[in-house]
Amino acid sequence: MTKVFTAYFLEKSSVLILLFSLILFGFTEVLAQNTISGTVIDQNGEGIPGVTILIKNTTTGTTTDFNGDYRITASSTKDILVFSYIGMISEEVTIGSQNQINITLKEDMIRLDELVVIGYGTQNKKDVTGSVSVVGSEEMESRPNTQVGSLIQGKVAGVQVQASSGKPSQGISMRIRGTNSINAGSEPLYVVDGVPTSDTRSLSPSDIESVSVLKDASAAAIYGAQGANGVVLITTKKGTSTKPSVSLDVYGGVNEVWRTQEVLNGEQYRDLMTEMGYNTDWNDFQNNTDWQNEVFQTGYTQNYQLAISGKSDKTNYYISGGFTGSQGAVRSAEMNRANFKVNLDQEVNNWLKLGSRVSYVDYNDVDVKDNQAVNQGGVLLGALTTPPVIGIYNQDGTFTSNPFQDWENPISSTDGSIRGYNNKRFLGNFYAEVSFLKDFTFKTNLGIDNNTDKYDFFLDPYLTSYGRALNGQSIVSQNNNSYYIFDNTLQYNKEVNKHKIQVLAGSVIQKYHWQGSNIERRNFASDAVTTPNGGSEIASATAYESEKANASFIGRVNYAFNNKYLLTANVRVDGSSVFGPRNRWGIFPSFSAGWRVSEEAFLKNVEAISDLKLRAGYGIVGNDNIGTYAYMGKVGIGSNYPIGGVTQPGSYPASIENQKLKWEESEQTNIGIDLGLLHDRIELTADAYIKRTSDLLLNAPLPRSTGYDNAIQNIGALENRGIEFNLNTVNYDKAIKWTTNFNISFNRNKVTNLVGQEIYTGSIAGRGEAIQIKEGQPLGAIYGYEFLGVDPQTGNAYYMGADGNSTFDPTPDDRKVIGDANPDFIYGFTNTVMWKGFTLSVFFQGAQGSDMLNATRIDTEGMTDAKNQSSAVLNRWKRPGDQTDIPKSSPGNTDNSRISTRFVEDASYLRLKALTVSYTLPETITNKLSMGSARFYVTGENLWTLTNYSGFDPEVNQGGNSNTVLGIDYGTYPQTRSVIIGANITF
């Protein structure tokens, strides 16, 4: 029945597409015709219905009927017939003098036999038992982007990727199956060609071949202490052809903010200030400056990457270099990156192989301050709250200020200082691989990540009021960080009859070294010398140095019987210097199993099912990302003691020793299913998981009798549980090919144990903390008052009290959870349509059910001081009897603008994340031009957003990649809309 339906559907669809082609292109001449017929069968001799037969480089085609028979008319004996069917290897046949052509198509096993990168090795996709998702080079090349994480966003189920702001310099925050800790790190471990790292901003996406995301403990446990938050394995490119290949990737584009906010104009601002009792000679303030127009600009992005690669019987090489530059949509924000990379593999003889992966990056950026009020230098809030009645500069060239307070306009924050960050980074590894005794391989690998960064800041002594107060300020911070990893592994691979076994054993040594210094000098005679030596007063100077070391032993066994029954066991024994001698070592095991049901006899003849695998896994992974010397009692500096009537500097005991401090552990269980239907035209992966993290490394309070307020202790527990789905479909596969990817993830996070305490964080605009951490609640619980409305008689806001009655003067005990920053689900949806050389890719990404505290509105609707306000305050209460939800102005009083449900909004969004139209030149043209290939494209990023959120952008977060400060927007740099034009050319 399945064959009949498939044949009927594809045959009718073929007729429609052919009719469409006739109407679109027409016929201009009558050609000589030759009718070809035949049968297409599989390796069992059975006819295959629905096989596509096309005359190469044309839209002329047909499909086989129920019995596998076909008939097609050609115009030339030189025509080539292309036979294709999902899940089978395509065949091409030149017609010549033949009138009958019969074809046998072979099953394409490449998909199941393709290698998936896993920890310390690779594995056939069909044998993987853990939860592993792969983003390949096609996805990496489908759209231009300066950061790897952005290309993963919306592509992998269970992975939430967020840039907490839209700055060119902003890194990517990634959460794999939720947040796993409160104080310790929750970012996944990034491993680039075997070298762990924490910063992917220096990586060029053009150099990446594939990304494997290890999501569950059974997959990540081989990384033990570092695998609690998941592992992202990044593999860079190698040579693929014996002929040297030169590739050039070039693109350029523009970007801008996709939304602005309505604020009061000059006249409306003067009316509000007069109402609030701020009086001045308004004749001196007659400007009507649009500060958003002054701060926002049209930014640009440019990228140039050149690579040469190739391989021979003994050597494989890939060499690349490039430059990426980006100017942000906010004035003065920029990023520049120059990168150089060499990948080399050399087979010395039949038992020894040597290789290296080396990259050098010179990275620069200029940051702009956001997440701050205008009086603290916040540029975004400054653009909204700076009065429009002033201009940019005074007559003497200094920056203007608020008429009533010494808060300078936002251009002083973008143009009044020099701010430069530079990072030089060497990342690489060198390995030797020895094969012996037929089935054994020994590999030794040395990985290095050395980087030096420098931050230069100079505040002009004339232009800004703060600069004048300090007579100039220069700050230079330098850091020299080094890391090395030395691992040695022994692998045994053996296949005997139906048994396949892989054994891995090894050791890993890692060491981190951090060194830094900072100096600040003031009192500059002029702005001619901007380095610290130009200042006569040392305001502060410091230097530090620290180390961390890890030692590990690893082991893994993979076993497969008859390609049906799969088992994997991992164990890692980790030691970390951040813990006390009593609990320095941790053991992290995992187990997983798989059953390829599709290989069983009872499913062999079910043609609709091409692959079916059931998976289950359990494991424990650890987390030691809590900082160096965490268990030690530390000494602080800065205490002053009166000695002999004279105040002398001194030190003090800053933290209490905890010799029992130990690993934060995450216990994870995962079950999953991989299903392929209709020769893998439909591929579905589904997973369900529970992660329980215990012995949280929490800075918890101590009894005051100890002499300390708090200390890092193993206290508390978290839980994440969820389900995720990934669906790939081939919707149509003829002259037009249409494929779809859809993934959706549901995760629920909950604090299950906090030893009865409550933690408050996320302070907002002098109104207290906005986030509560408490047992039974998720991380990211927004905390405040329930706003009930505005009293028509007084114009004051009133709130719900804990007793259920309304009140104008609530107490802190009246606060409650008023929002949840965690989305109910996240999803991504990609459609790709290909026709001849044209490709259209449409990628939507979204999150549903998340709340956002729009703290920007607290500043722009509070009416507590002389800041400009949102146009929403035009509806404020002015006289008794007014019916409105905007309270009256209240100078110097925050009662009407407390953290409350009034400012909590639905931050759900659906975003057209990327739309790309590309054209690849046909071979007939590239051959004449002596090119390998040429692709030209136009891409739009963030072109359209559907959301009810009223702020600049629903994706941002004031807390950056914080575990706890989630769902707060306080003048945060928004995501931008961009249009990019580019080309990929190979020779």
C-alpha cells in the first residue's frame, strides 16, 4: 500500500511540475525526439516506484510507476539520464544509441555509516547510543555569521543559544537542557580540535567542518568534571581533494536596530518638568534633539576569508586566513578579527601519523556601556531619558548635560573616552598516532591555548564633567592566560563475525595559569598623552596570579552485536585542585544502550521504516567551575588598623577554610528514539531526560559566631527535565527539491533544595532585587509586587497585599513571584528549496511563554526625576477622576514605580532569523571560467519579528550569561536587522 501511495503521489506531482515548466518556459523550436523506456529495480530485484528520472541540466523528467517502469523522451543521443531516489545512490547514464535502459539502484548506507565526532574519537552514526546532535558544514555555510554559536541557534533541539545583547563584541551564551548550577558555571565545554576552551568569539565559522553537541551524560561523561553542562565538539576543516583547492568567501552588509521607542518631544518634556516642579529659563533650552537618531546608526559588516586545501596519499592540509570587521548599530561599537589557521596531517609510514591544528587570532573591539542608567553612563537608557531640549555640545566643545542634573548626554559615553580591547590568541594542538598489533592505536596529544588581552581606557580631561573632575583618567588592564592539555589514549578496535568492540583508555593532564595587572592614573596635564604615564597621580594599582590543575583517567567501551544491539560504558576519574584534599577526586560513570529494531527480522520487510533505533542512557558528570583556591581560607587586603595612634594598612581573614568542599554532581537519565521513514525522507529524533544536580557549590550563609557571613559550601539541588524533538523531511525531490527541519524543546527547571534559605539578586534602579531563588521555583523567577491600578482620586498606584487587600504602601513581605523568565518551549523551523542553481532558505526561530521585566520602563515611566520619559506618560493621571493605568508624576518618590506586574511583559517571539537566496553557477560556466564552483547570495538576518514585547528586543538579558539574573531588560543593546551580500568561490 505504501508503494502504491508513494508512486501515485510522486507521479501526479511530477506531472504538475512538468506542466508548470511548460507554461513558464514554453517551446521555441521543435526538436528531434527519442523515446527511452526501462525498469528501475533494487538489489533484491523488485521494481521501485517513484524513482525520479531527469535529463541532466534540464527540467525534463518523469517517475517510475508501481512496477518500476518508466518512459521518457529525449532530444539528443548525448543526453544524460539521472536516476535518483531518497536513500539510494543516484545513477547517471548517457543515452547514446540505446532505446531501453534498465537500472539497479543500490541502497545508500553513507548516512548511517557516516562518522560522528564524539569525545576522544568518532563513531558510526548508526552505533551512537547517547544523545548527540550534529550541525554540519552545510548548515555552517548556509548563512554568513561572525560567531559559531549564532549558527547553532535554532538548529539543535534542547540547546538554547542566546546573545544577551546585540553588540558586535557580545559572546554567545548557550544552555544545553537548562541551567545546572547557581554559583558555578553553566556554559558547556567547548572543545576545538581536541583543545577545551571557553571563548568561541575568535573562531571563524568558515574554518569549521562540523559541530557535535553532546547533550546527555552518557555522551558527555568522558569529559567528567567538565561535562556537567554538555559538551560542544568543534571540528575544523581538512583537505578533501587530491587537486589543490582554493576557496574565497567574501561578504559585506549593513545592520540597524529594528525598533525604536517613542519618547517625549521638547514641548512635552517642558510640560512634564513644569508639572513636577522643575523650573528654569526654558529660552536656553529650545532644541528638539532625537537622541535615538544620534545614538543609533547604520552599521556594517565585512568578511574576507581565503583558504587552500588538498590531500595526497600521505599528506592532508588546510591553510586559511581572513579578516572580519563589524561596526555596530550603536555609535562607536565595533569589532575586528584577523585569523590565520593551519591544519596538517602527515602519514609518515604505515604505523605513524603526525598532525597539528594551529590557529592565531588578533581580536579587537570597542564596547558601549548598556544595562546602566544615564547617570551611570548607560548609552541606551541615555538615548531614551536625555532631555530633547539640549544639543550635543556646549559652545566650548564640551558635552551638554540635563538642565537640572549633571547627567551628560549619551554621546559623552560613546565619544568622550577611548575604549579599546585587544586579544591575541594562539590555539592549537600537536599529535602523534601510532598503529601497532593490527587492532591497537596509541595517540598522544598536546593542546595549547595561550592568549594575551589588554584593555585601554582614557577619559578626556576636558570634554566630560567626570573627566574634568578627575583631570583625566587612564586605565590599562593586562592579562596573560595560558592553558595546556596533555592526553594519551590507547584504542582497541576489533570486529569478529557479528561482534564489534571498541575500547578506549587514557589519561589527561590539564593546567591553567592566569596572570594580570591593572593600573589607574589621574591628573593629566593634557589629552596629548593617553597612556597612564601621562597622569601624575596613581589612583590604584594591582597585580594577581593564580593556577588551577586537573588530572584525569578515562575509559570507554563500545560494543555492537550484529548491528542491532549496542552498549556503551564510560568512566572518568577526575582530580581538581580547587577542592580540598579530602574530596579532590571524583568518579563519573555512564552507561547507555541502543536497539536497532529496524534490523530485526519482523521489521525487515516493512519498507516504510528505513531505520528505527531505541536508546537509553544514565550517567553522572561533575562541575568544578567555581574559581581557584575555593576550599582555602583566604586573606584579604584593604583593612586599616590604628597602631601607635597612626592608621596603618593591613590584611584580614577574608574566607573560611572548607577542606570538605567537593564536586558538584549532575545525575542524568535519557531515553530516545531515532526513526527513519520512506527511505529516510522523514527522520525523527525524540528524547526525554531528567537531570538532577546535587551538592551545589553555593555561597551560603554561616552562623555569625564563625566570624564570617558566608562561605562556599556543597548545599542545595536543582532539577531539569524535558522532552525534545527534531524532524527532518524531504517534502519534494524532483527538479525542485524541498527539505524541512523542525525542532522543538520543552524544559522545566526547578530548585529542589536550598536548605530553607532564599536568595535575592538582580538589583534594579534603586528599587531592590528583581529575582528570587527559592525551593520549588525555577531559576529566573521574577519577584515583586502585584500592580492593581491607579487610584482615580489620588493618582497613586496601589498593589495587592499578602493579606489579599489592596494597599498604597506595601511592605517587602507583600512581594511574590510575578513572572518566569524561562520559556515554555523554544523552536526552530527551516525550509530549503532548490531549483537548478537557485536555493531559497528560510529560517524561523522563536521562544514561547517567557516573561521579561522591562526595567527600561521603570526609568521611562517612573516620572521620579528630570529624565525624559516615554510617550506612554502622556496618559498619566493629572487630576481627580482621571481613569488611567499610568500613575501621577512623583518627584523623588519611587512608590508609583516599584518592581511589579506593571512592568512584566510577555517576551514570546517568533523571528525570521535568516532568509537566504543564493545562486550557484552551472558547471558549464565555471569550467569555462576555470573555477571549481561559484555561489552568490543575499541574506537577511532578523528581518521580521512577531512579539508583544514593547521594548527594544525580546531576546536580550541584562544579566548576560548569568545563571540567576534572567529576563531583565534595562537599556540592553538590542539585536539588529541586517542585509548581507556575499560570494563563495572555489578554484
